[in-house]
Amino acid sequence: MKLTSIDWTIIALYMALSLMLGLYFTKRASSSTDEYFLSGRNLPWWLAGTSMVATTFSADTPLYVTGLVRSQGIYENWQWWCFVISGMLSVAVFAKLWKSAGVMTDVELTEMRYSGRPASILRGFKAIYFSVIIHTIIKAQVILAMAKILDVSLGWSKWQAIVISSAITIFYTIMSGYWGVIVTDFFQFIVAMFGALLIAYFAVDKVGGLNMLQPKMESLYGTNQHFTDIFPPMDAGFFSLPILTFIAYMGLSWWSKYSSDGGGVIVQRMVSCKNEKHAIGATFYFNTANYALRSWPWILVAIASLILYPAIKDHESVYPMMMVDLLPQGLRGLMLASFFAAFMSTLSTYLNLSSAYFINDFYRRFVKKDKTERHYILVTRISILILSVITAIATYYATSIVEVFKFLIAFGSGTGLVYLMRWFWWKINAWSEISAMIASTTTSSYIYIVHPAMPFYAKLFFIIFFSTLVWVLVTLFTKPVDRKHLTEFYKKARVGGIGWREIENNIQGLNISKNNLYASLKNWFYGCIFIYGITIGTGMFLFQRFTEGLIYSCFALISAIFVYRGFLK
């Protein structure tokens, strides 16, 4: 792609502004680990919520969505739309619990919830597991997408793209910590979202407008094409692959993933808010923007690409290809800057959070317990560099964004239920989590090595079934957590619920303002209807299905009243 001096100027200005915003907070971030990892726990909802949206909007996201739509159809987006259910559970239930717990990371909860040596070992293991393994996979997926974009647009080699695209982000993240991440996220989200809308406008205009999408798809792929279906087709019956996969997404994925009770990124932002109301507001805003508003610019581009590039086999490379072919000079630089914005917001978050796990939950807990804050900040910055090198090597050997994402879902799918249940069932102990992680890792590794051709829904089912069976049996046949320890956790997190009745009976007369789980679950239900109503309704309107769009919009409007009355008010 040929870039003019205007294009390069726009890119340079964006990079300079991101760097300046990031470095501005270096002194403040260096004062303590609480400032470096949580911005002093005093963020407003709109800033924390925007950071959540920016982090989940990376350079890989539009490529990933394009790959889904071009390979199967719009309905394959239920692979990630299913997480609305767990996302709204975080709004209605877990935002309050995490904020009450007062942790720095979600891994820190391990020793707060469990007791003894198994809890300590588990905390240290999870710190390494997430910072070195899980986050390396996520960061590799993000950098791989940027490498593909720079290959298509500028012809850069993979190593060249990995090093150059990451350098500025690594530098300001090392220097300014979470403050740099949060503030640059706000600016970068605006730039990234503008770029997504920009390419969607040019792609749809090239096809002939919104009203021409459906007719041209049918002329190319036949009247029975399913690319524009929002729900999986029923042509082959209830037991067809699309239907079974959809059932696996909606019935298994959302609660079985390792981030089922919020996950590291969302938890970090919730606990950094100034109070519970701001934590709830930030998480609600994130879910609304992430699913209902942000999906459709990418999906429109993907559908337009099926009309404009029907023969391209590398589906993930089509999105940056359209930037090269459709945008005029000047706007290409802006679009490339938006890719960098999406990429940098996600990478900076995972760099910071990975180092938080390493320092707070491993190094400070087990290696050097009584050092100065200056020492811990220095070790944090060194750890970011080392983890970045590991990620670069992993990225070089990765090839497919969609497959990496699906592997990540399956790899951690056996642990999600135990993470949910530890809040609501007092008998869960450290061995429950340990056995779930071991079972999930071994089962997913076995299936992906020995049975790689197994359908994804079957992989998910077997991993979840075996892992859940293992940890439930371990829970029933191992010693529960010490009652005194459980009582302290109960009083701090205010969990409540049927699963804690035996602990509650031991502390009768103690005035604890516990959370109303029944009311929270009602709010969760209405919130899910609201998000899905807006998401599906918007899609129906865009594809000229006005009656269906009106029906889903009515569902969203009615549920919005209950949402407001339930917990936003």
C-alpha cells in the first residue's frame, strides 16, 4: 500500500500523542504498586468502562469477526456473543463481590477464599499460569493480527511487524503502568472506533448501500445462502453441526470459561473504580458497547467482503486488504492509526496485568516479601520485558487468529464452573480449583493432539464434562476450608446465598449487609434480554428486516425499564 506524507504524518502524530499520554503519568505510577496496577482505586465508571471496551477491541477483533462471517455466516458470532450472559452476571453479581473483596488481582482471591498450604501453592501456580501461559496466548493472538495487517498494508515481515508494532506500547506501559494504560485506552478507543466506522462506510458504499447487501449476496451465493443469517440455519435439522455448535456456545461456553466470574482484565478495572456503583456502571457500559454497538461495523465489512472478494481463501487478511483497496490516500493513514490504537490498547492491558500477577501473587508473596515499593516497581518493569520476549517467540509460530481464540476457549473451559461456585458454595476448596485446572489442561491437550478433527462442540463438551466430574468428586472427598477462614471471607465479600447457610448459622446475630442474590439474578436476566435485544434488533434493521428489528427493539426497551429499576437506579 502506498502511503503519502499525509498518511505517515497522521500515524506519527497518533504514535507521539499515545506516547506522551502514557509517559505523563510515569511519576505518579512509580509511587506505589497500588498506583502502578490500580490507579489508586479511584477511577470513575466511564473511564474504567471505556478501558474495558478498548481492551477487548484489538487489531485482531475485526479480522477475527471477518473470518467467522466469511467461513460460516453472521451466526458464527455467537462464539463470542454467548459471553453476554457471563458479562451481565459480572454486572449484576460479581462487580459488588470483587469490589467488596478489595483484592489487587483476581488471583489474590485464592488465599482470601481458601486456607493452608494448598491455597498458597495454588496462588503461586495461577500467577505463573496466567502471566506466562494464558496471557502469552492472548498477546500472541493480538500481535499476530497486527502482523497480518502490516504484511498486507506495508509488506513488513513477521519479525519486523512484531518488533516495531510492539515497541512503543511496551515502553509506555513499562514507564507509566496502569495509569498510562487507562488514559491511552480512552484516546485509542475513539480512534479505533472511528476507523471501524470509516471502513464500514466505504465497504457498504462500494457494494451499493445497505439495501443492496442482501440482493447481491443472494445473486452470488443463491437464495438459500446463510451468510446473512443471525441465527444458525435449521436446514439440516436440529442435530446439524451449526445447531449443535450454537447450543455448545450458549449452553456451555459462557459459564465454563476461566473468566466466568469476571476474569483478570475486567476484575482489575472493577476493583480500580472508586466504589461499587462505579464498578457496576463501568461493567454495564462495557457490555452494552462491546456487544450491542461494536459488532455491526465489522460484520457489515465482512458481508461486503463476500461480495467484493468472493474467492479469497485467507479470510482474516481480507479486512486489511479492503483498507488498501477502498480508502483514499490520507484516510489510509488514519485507518492504519486506528489499527495501531486497537492493538496498543489491548497489548498494554495484558502487559500490565501479566506483571501484576507475577509481582503481586508470586514475587512479592513467595520470593521477596518485605522490599520497598521502588524495588517492586523495578522488578515489575523487568518482568514486562521478559514476558514480551516470550510473547514475541510465541507470535512467530502462531498462524490463525480464529483457531487461537477457539483453542483458548477450550483450553480453559473446565475451570469456569468452579470459579463461579467458589462464591456460592462454602465446600469448594483449593483442591477443587487445582483438580479442575489439571483436568482441563490434560483433557484439552489430549483432545487437540489425539483428536484434532473432533467438532468444536464435542471438544468443549468432553473437556467440561470430565473436568467438572473431577473437581466435584475432589470437593466432596477432601477437607473443607477452615470455618474461621470462611467466616472472615464471608464477612468481607458479603457473598450470601443458599450455599453459605451452614456458615451463616455459626455467625448469627452478626450485622452483615449481605448481597441479595435473588434480586441480582433478576437483574442479570433483564440485562441479558436488553443487550441481546439491542444487538439482534440492530442487525435486523441493517439488513432491512424491519418487523423483526422492531420486535427485538421492543424486548430491549421493556427490559431496559426493569434494568433501570433493578440496579442502575
